[in-house]
Amino acid sequence: MMAKPEWQDAFKQLKVEIQSLDSKIRVVAQRMRVIEKNEQIIGKTLVNHNKKLKELELGKPAVSQAPVVAETSELTKMSSEIDELSSSIKSLLKEINYNRELIDTMRQDINEMKYILDTVNPMEYVTVNQINELINEKLKKK
């Protein structure tokens, strides 16, 4: 058997590399076509959005009236609900502030009573005879 010349092996390697590069080029070309299609879709979408935005800015009615009317009524409804919630929150905040003031007043009253009880200790004003009488009364009842 004869050995293959080197140029044949090199030619086969070159052929394999060319096929590999060709498949990679085809994949890149396919991706580019997808990107171009996406660019077209995005462009059309941007044009439509810009038209609608300009119509809204100018106050002109949109192409289809029904969705705009529905959206307007929903926005009105949501706005009224937000107003109701806002007024409820304000009234709750007023109640919270009132309760805080009430609690502060009660805390002050309790502190005053505690001070009075601490300063005026009733045990200091009881005499020994009074304590003996109280003890005797308790013992008689039992």
C-alpha cells in the first residue's frame, strides 16, 4: 500500500474547515434574517405607538373609540376609588392623632396619681393603736 501524499491530507482538512465555516456562516445569516424581521416589527410598533401618542397629545380621538371610552371610564372609576381611599386614610390619621392625644392625657393622669400615691403613703398616717384595732377586728370575724 501506498501512503497518501501530504497534500491529500491537507486538502481533506481544508475541505472540512471550509464546510465548518460554511455552516457557521449559514447560522449567522439566519440569525441576521431573524434580527431584520424583529427590527421591522419593532419599527412598525414604534410608528403605531408614536401615532397614538400624538393623537392623545393633540386630544384627537384614537382610531378605535370603544377601547378609549372603556379606558376612560376605568380611569374615572379608579380615580374616584383613589379619592375615597385618600379621604379614608385622612380620617384614620385624624382618629390616630386623637387617640394618641387621649393616651398622652391618660398617661399624664396616671403619672400624677402615681406621684400622689408615692408621696402620700397612707401607711405613714396609721397609728399603732389603729393597726391593733384592725387586727383584732379581723381576728374576731374569723
